[in-house]
Amino acid sequence: MATTLPSPPRVGMVSLGCPKNLVDSERILTKLRSDGYQMSPDYAGADVVLVNTCGFLDSAKEESLEAIGEAIAENGRVIVTGCMGKEAETIRARFPNVLAVTGAHQYEEVVGAVHDAAPMPPSAFLNLVPDSGLKLTPRHYSYLKISEGCNHRCSFCIIPSLRGDLVSRRPDAILREAEKLIAAGTRELLVISQDTSAYGVDIRHQPRPWHGAEVRAHMTDLSRELGKLGAWVRLHYVYPYPHVDQVIPLMAEGLVLPYLDIPFQHASRNVLRLMKRPANETKVLERIKHWRTIAPDIAIRSTFVVGFPGETEDDFAYLMDWLEEARLDRVGAFRFEPVEGAAANALPDPVPEEIKEERYARLMALTARISAEKLQAKIGRTLDVIIDAVGEDGATGRSKADAPEIDGEVHLRDAGHLAPGDIVRVAIEDADEHDLFGVPVAA
């Protein structure tokens, strides 16, 4: 006699914010799937909806609140988690019907809330979870989180109050996860944390056994071991500590992609002091030049804040001159925005909004010109490109200088035969301010 299996509850997920939040969402979904829950792609089919919130900026908080409101309106059974979990009273005041509110990376709490809201039938037999877990990214690339929290106390940032101080993962656990991801089809590992350079400081860089040897909990050692696994390895959120110099030779060897995501934020010593960040911009320029002698193709991306309280026209002019000399490959910018709980809110001499806008426009125009010049120099070269999407005839991918979502793309003609995840050689034929254009080269 056939056994009829009960239908397990279905969970919907709305994931907002940065890649670190995305990893949190993947871990939550992986645990729920291992417990027998099914996933719902829409509100209508979900027994409960999770909203993983971002709380870094006021605008991000408002987006999170709007997402909560939409989920309640469309489904009615909503659990809130993520960075805005620190503001449970605010959430409950606006949405008294939310079932539960938990904070960032509180995996057990949010999973427990789902169990309470949508209990699993007592005879659920299936537990179908791949070793790599459930992912919200395409099969061919994966974010690999190596730590939580941050020990910095930048005056504009509230991340430590949201996510706590630095807590590093064991290196063997990270490498084991990376192996599973690669075995499941990942071809690019994007290493993320709040401060990748500080990895292991909290656990005194304690070594762990790995494949017959020991690996320290240190950015350099971890990068080297990840590079041996055969996938592209891309480093994000790297503060320019002295030991970053040791990673550049790994790029020259091909173990790590020649790419660094460094949040410089500004160049003026005055503004960096107000931000409570190191003010060694001259030494950084010297180091960038040195890095380029070791790994000439190294791509450096960064973000900057314009209109920070106390930023003078001289400060901004210094930043512009610094950018002209640094010639960074990819640059993002933010107009300063007060964040509730940030020390910078109390600083004197706020910059008027119209000046913020004018400075933002000037900075973006400068960096767009530099980007265009650097991309023009790649015309005629042949580059490795990882394919993200394929159409009838063309395809879109990324070079080693481009991270998904935030950097440029490479648009390919005569590429309909390719598949996402392929890594191919591409002859570059043209360029604009942000993207490259080319054609696959026969192997």
C-alpha cells in the first residue's frame, strides 16, 4: 500500500541589503530545507514569509519597512530578521502583526520562529538538501563569508552595534564549505566579511589541520588555500593593512584574482580623522604603485563618501587629485546620510545638500573618465571571461576585473553556444565607460 506523504510547509524569503545578508539568507534557507520545509517563489504559496532586512542607512531601513509592509499585505504571516532586528520596537509599532523579530545572523532564533509559525507535520520524510546548501545566486558563483562583525568604530557606521565585534570562522570550516560549493558547480568564490583583512585576529590566527597540513586563520593563508581549489577567488572588503602586500604575489601566481575591493572612503586627512579612519593616503598611493609592479593587471575598486560633515572644498579637491593619481578601476560614491546611532551625526559643519550633489556629480564624472580610459586600453587584448547569461546569439560575462552586480560586464557577440559558468578567452573589440565588448576566441 502506497504511503501518502504530508505536504510540508512552504517558506518565502525576501532578502535585502549586502552580500553578507544574502549569505545569511542562504544559511537560513539551507537549515529550513534540511528540516523538511519547501521554498515558495511567491507570497501566495507561502505559509510564512521571512524578510531579511538591511539597517545600514535610513534609506535602507525605509526600504526594509516597505518590504515588511508588502509581505504583510500580500501574505499576512511575516517573520523579520536581519540588521533591523535591533529595532524590534520600531518594527512592531508599525507592524504589530509580525510573528517574530530576530537580529542579524541569529540563525537558531529565526529558524525556531519558523518552526513555531508553521510547524512541520509529524511525518515529514524528505530531507533533500545539497551539500552546498541552498543558494540565491547562480550556480557558477558563490559568496563565501569568513567572519561576522567588525572591530572598527568608524564615526559614520553602526555595523558593530548591528552585528557585534569581529567573530572569525575556523579556516578548515571555510575551506570545507568552499570545496562543497566547487563540487556543486561554483567556479567563482567571492570572499566577504565586514573586514576581510582582520580575519583571524580574534582567534589569534589559530591554525587548524587541513588535508594533512595546518592552515592559519589569516587572510594570506586562507587566500592561498582557496586558490588551490581551482575556482576564481575574489577578495572583497579588504582594509589596506600591511599584510595585504603579501596577497599581491598570490595574484601574480594566479591563485587569487588580481582584484581588491578596498573601502577607502576618502583621501583627505581631515575627513579621515573625522571618520575615525587611518589617514595614510600618501603611503597607500605608493603601495598601489608597488602592487601594480607585481600584478600589472590588478583591478582596485573602492567606495567614497562625499559631503561628510566638516568636508571643505579643499578636502574635496584633495580627494579629486588623489583619485586622479590613484586611477582606481571601479569607484562607487555615496552622499553622506545621517544614520541613527552613528557618532558622525553630532559632528559640526554639515555640508548643504546642494553641495553634496555637486561634489558627487564631479567625482562620478572624474571616475567615469578614468574608467573609460582604462577600459579603452584593453581593446585588442584577449581576456578570460566568466559567462553569466546567454541569449540567442550573444552572451554577457565578466572579466577578472569585474565582480557580479557591482562592476562592469563584458558583452560578447557570436556566443550563443556558451553556457553560464563557462570561462572563455575573449578578444576585446570595443569599450565604453563601464563595459567591454568582444568575441570568443576559439580554443
